[in-house]
Amino acid sequence: MCWDYRCERQVCARKSIGAPMNLLTTPWLTVLRQDGSEDVIAANAMTSGSPPVDLLAVRPDFRGALYQFLIGLLQTAYAPVDQDEWRERWHQPPDLAALKAAFAPYLDAFELVGKGSAFMQDFDLPGAEQTEVAALLIDAPGGKTVRDNLDHFVHRGEVEALCPACAATALFTLQINAPAGGVGHRVSVRGGGPLTTLLLPADPAATLWQKLWLNVMPADALAYPPVKQRGGVLPWTVPTRTSDARGVGDTTPESVHAMQAYWSMPRRIRLDWSEADGACCDLCGAASDTLVRHYRTRNYGTNYTGAWLHPLTPYSLDPKGANPPLSIKGQRGGVGYRHWLGLVLGNDDHQPDAAQVVRHFQARVRVPGVRLWCFGYDMDNMKARCWYDATLPVHAVAPKQQLELAVAVKAWLDVAKEAADLLHKWVRAAWFERPGDAGPAPSVPQSFWQQSEPAFYTLLDQVATVDLSDEVALAPLHRDWLRVSHGLALRLFDDWVLAAPIEGMNVERVVTARSGLSKGLNTAKPMKQLWQIVKTYEKEAA
């Protein structure tokens, strides 16, 4: 995996927390305050004292989940009526009393321990299979991996007991990201390992409230129907909609409430406190008088199907409308500038569309100085290959210019993809006598994407300041990108090919390949189209 949580325990040096625990009123969230101090606060105190500026967690997936927890809480219990009210609260955050009043109707739903309803848990599950608490962690080795002695990276026995705060976070993280888990173990409402995109102020002094509120939408923008039953939004407050032969079958947005997307609960889980005792949490290292070591579970929980749309996740849409939206997942190679257009503005073919919260920001908010935080697991069915975490710049461009910006960026991305593909093709042609028989070398095109990223973002900053309808102003930027792509591709070819030992090199093949690359970088369709624009407007300018 991409981190070692055992090295991060000092982050979570919280006071002892025991059960019972209410996730709205009990201090359990570790924050960094504006004065540089760390503190542990309740959810309803997110604006109190020296303003919190960030959430701290022992694992990056926990941090992402905690942001989503608070955003979902605000969207559910404190959503603004319209954009005017949103702006009022942006400039004047609520105090402790206001948040206590807003959350009061939901207090009983956010108890972690109790008879009957308990946060993100099935009602009881008597006689269900007992599982070690480490299995709540998405990267934990599965049963077959342990039996085959293949747990080389995340070892069995490292996590045997969790404090209530870590148990609650692990439970929520699993439910909202749930991957395939064997027969009848359902995936999250967004599928396994969804990509989440959150808007964050670029100012390092921005408060936690501002970071959360940027991702809360006015009720009139979400356009959800009125909530008639709380159980339609918070599924653990009612009997589980099971999907076995005796259950209700599939769960669509129409069969419950669309806001359940924030609180999806596909897994049937009940934390087992019967053998809880006091010690140190194996994740955060905090002393706790109550630790959980096992949970009970059963398959065939809620099976989410149909046209679910989570406002914090981008989706690919079927142009014919025949298939439901497909959420974008974490993927090998992570998130980079090649994904900027789809994640920040959305592609014109809806492959993908930006997340609903991002589209709303671009249309109606446009606060300057914002970045897009993108994170998620790269999953191979139930196996977590890696956690990816990246930020992309967001420019506050007027809606009438967003289409013109998208056209320019699309042309640059087409050039970059062609250059990366040509580099890959001709490096393999230099390496192998029969490159078609050789496997792909993904690190070659990836090197182009990585090393061209700073130049792309420099151009993006520049293009956001020019008149996007003026091709004369755009032509120099097109020219700069063509030159950067051409020069970098040739330099990387030399790095990949000419760095090899001379005795193993077929010089004629290398020369032919480099010539083919250079020609392609000038004559390939995306480059040719952009060069035509450049030459046309450079002549006019002269």
C-alpha cells in the first residue's frame, strides 16, 4: 500500500474515549486549529474556539471519509435553502448553538453503541459470523490470503483492537467505499473504490468550515424530494433492506431517498462490544477504556442498483440513457492533469461528467482560489492495490467562457495523449525487433504525463487570464504546448533508449525509431490541427 499507519499514531493522541459514544456530541474528531494546536472535538463544535483548519487521521482513507461524514451531516441536517443562504453561511459560519439545534433531531441516529439502531450497523445480527475487527480496513488481507500465507504487505495480527473513534471511522470508510467482498457482500452505492472529488480553498489558512461548506449544496440545487421518513436517508435506523431470497431485492433511489447516497450501508455489520476492555488502540495508539475486537456480519445486505448519483463523485453517462450512470473509480497511475477536463469541467461527451457539486460550483459559486481534492482506492475486485490522493487547480471562469476553455484544454490533452502514445510506440520499436510481440511498457507513457504536468498547469494559469474567444491570444499558448510536448517526448525517448548499454543496442533500429517519433510529433492529427491554428493566427499577427 501507499502508507504505513503504524508510523502515524502520534497524529491521533486523543484523550480516552469509551462507549457509549455519540458521533454528534462526543469529542472524537482530531483537528488542527488555526493557532497550530491539535484538539479533539465533537462534530457540533466544528466552528468553535480557535477555528479548526483541518481534520487529522491516522490513515488517508480515514481522512477522506471523515470529510465526507461532516459534509453529509451538513447536507442532511443543515442544508441552505438557496444560494443566498449558502453565501450568508459561507461568510458567517454557524456557532455551536446553531449546530446543536440543527443536529438535535438526529442525535439518536448517531449513537455508535446501543440496542437496536446504531450508526452504520444492522439492528442485531444474532448468530451471525464473527469476524476480527481488522477486516473493517479495506486493505486488510482476506481470509484466503491469510490461509495461503500471502499477506506480505499488510500482515495479519497488526490490528486486533480499535478504540470507538477508529472503529466508527473504519466502519464508515468501509460502507461508503465497499468493494466486492465475496458472495452476497454488496458494494457501495458508488461501486467498489469510488473516486471522490472535494472542493477546497487553496488558501492554507482556510478554515475547516470553508472546506466543508464548499461541498454542501443548496436544497434547490440538489432538487431532492422532501424527506418523508428518516429511514429513507439513514438506513441503519430501520430494518435492513436485505437482498437475499426473503428480502426486498434491489434498492433504487426511488425505493428509498436519493440522499441515502451520502449514507449508503451495503454491508450487514454489527460491532461486538461484549468482550470490550481497556488498552491502547492498535491504529491510533490512544488509550481507551473500551476497545472493539470483533464484529458480526452476514451477507446479502442492501444491493444498490439503478440511477444513483452521489454528488461528490464524477460519473460517466450513457448518451442513449440505456444504462445507469457509472461512477469513476480510482485507477492505476492515479489522478493527473490528463483527468483535469473531465473532473473539473466535465467532458462534452459526459465521459465523464464532473461531480454534481463541482458542476454547481462552476455554474453558481465560482469562489476564487479553489483546488479539487481527488482521492480513492484502486481496487482489483476485493483487493486494494493502492490509495491515490491528488489535487487539481480549479479556475473561476464565467459560464459563458467555460466551453471555450474546455475546447482549448481538450486540444492540449489530445496532443499530450498522442505524444505519450507515440513515445510508447517508438521506444518499443527501438527496444524490440518485433515490438508487436512484446508486452506494453506503461511506465514509458506515464513518464510523459508526469514530466509534462508542470508545463500544463503553467499554461492553464495563463489561459485563464486571456480572452478565450480571441484565437490570436490563444495561438502562442498552443505553440508553447506543441513545443513542450515535442521536446519532452524526444528527450524521454533518449532517456529510455539511449541510456541502455551500447553493446545491446541496435543503432539502426534506434535511429529509425527516433526519426519516426519526430515525424509523428509533427504530423499526427492532433498536432497538425493545432499547428494550423498557430500558423494562421501568427500570420495575421505579423
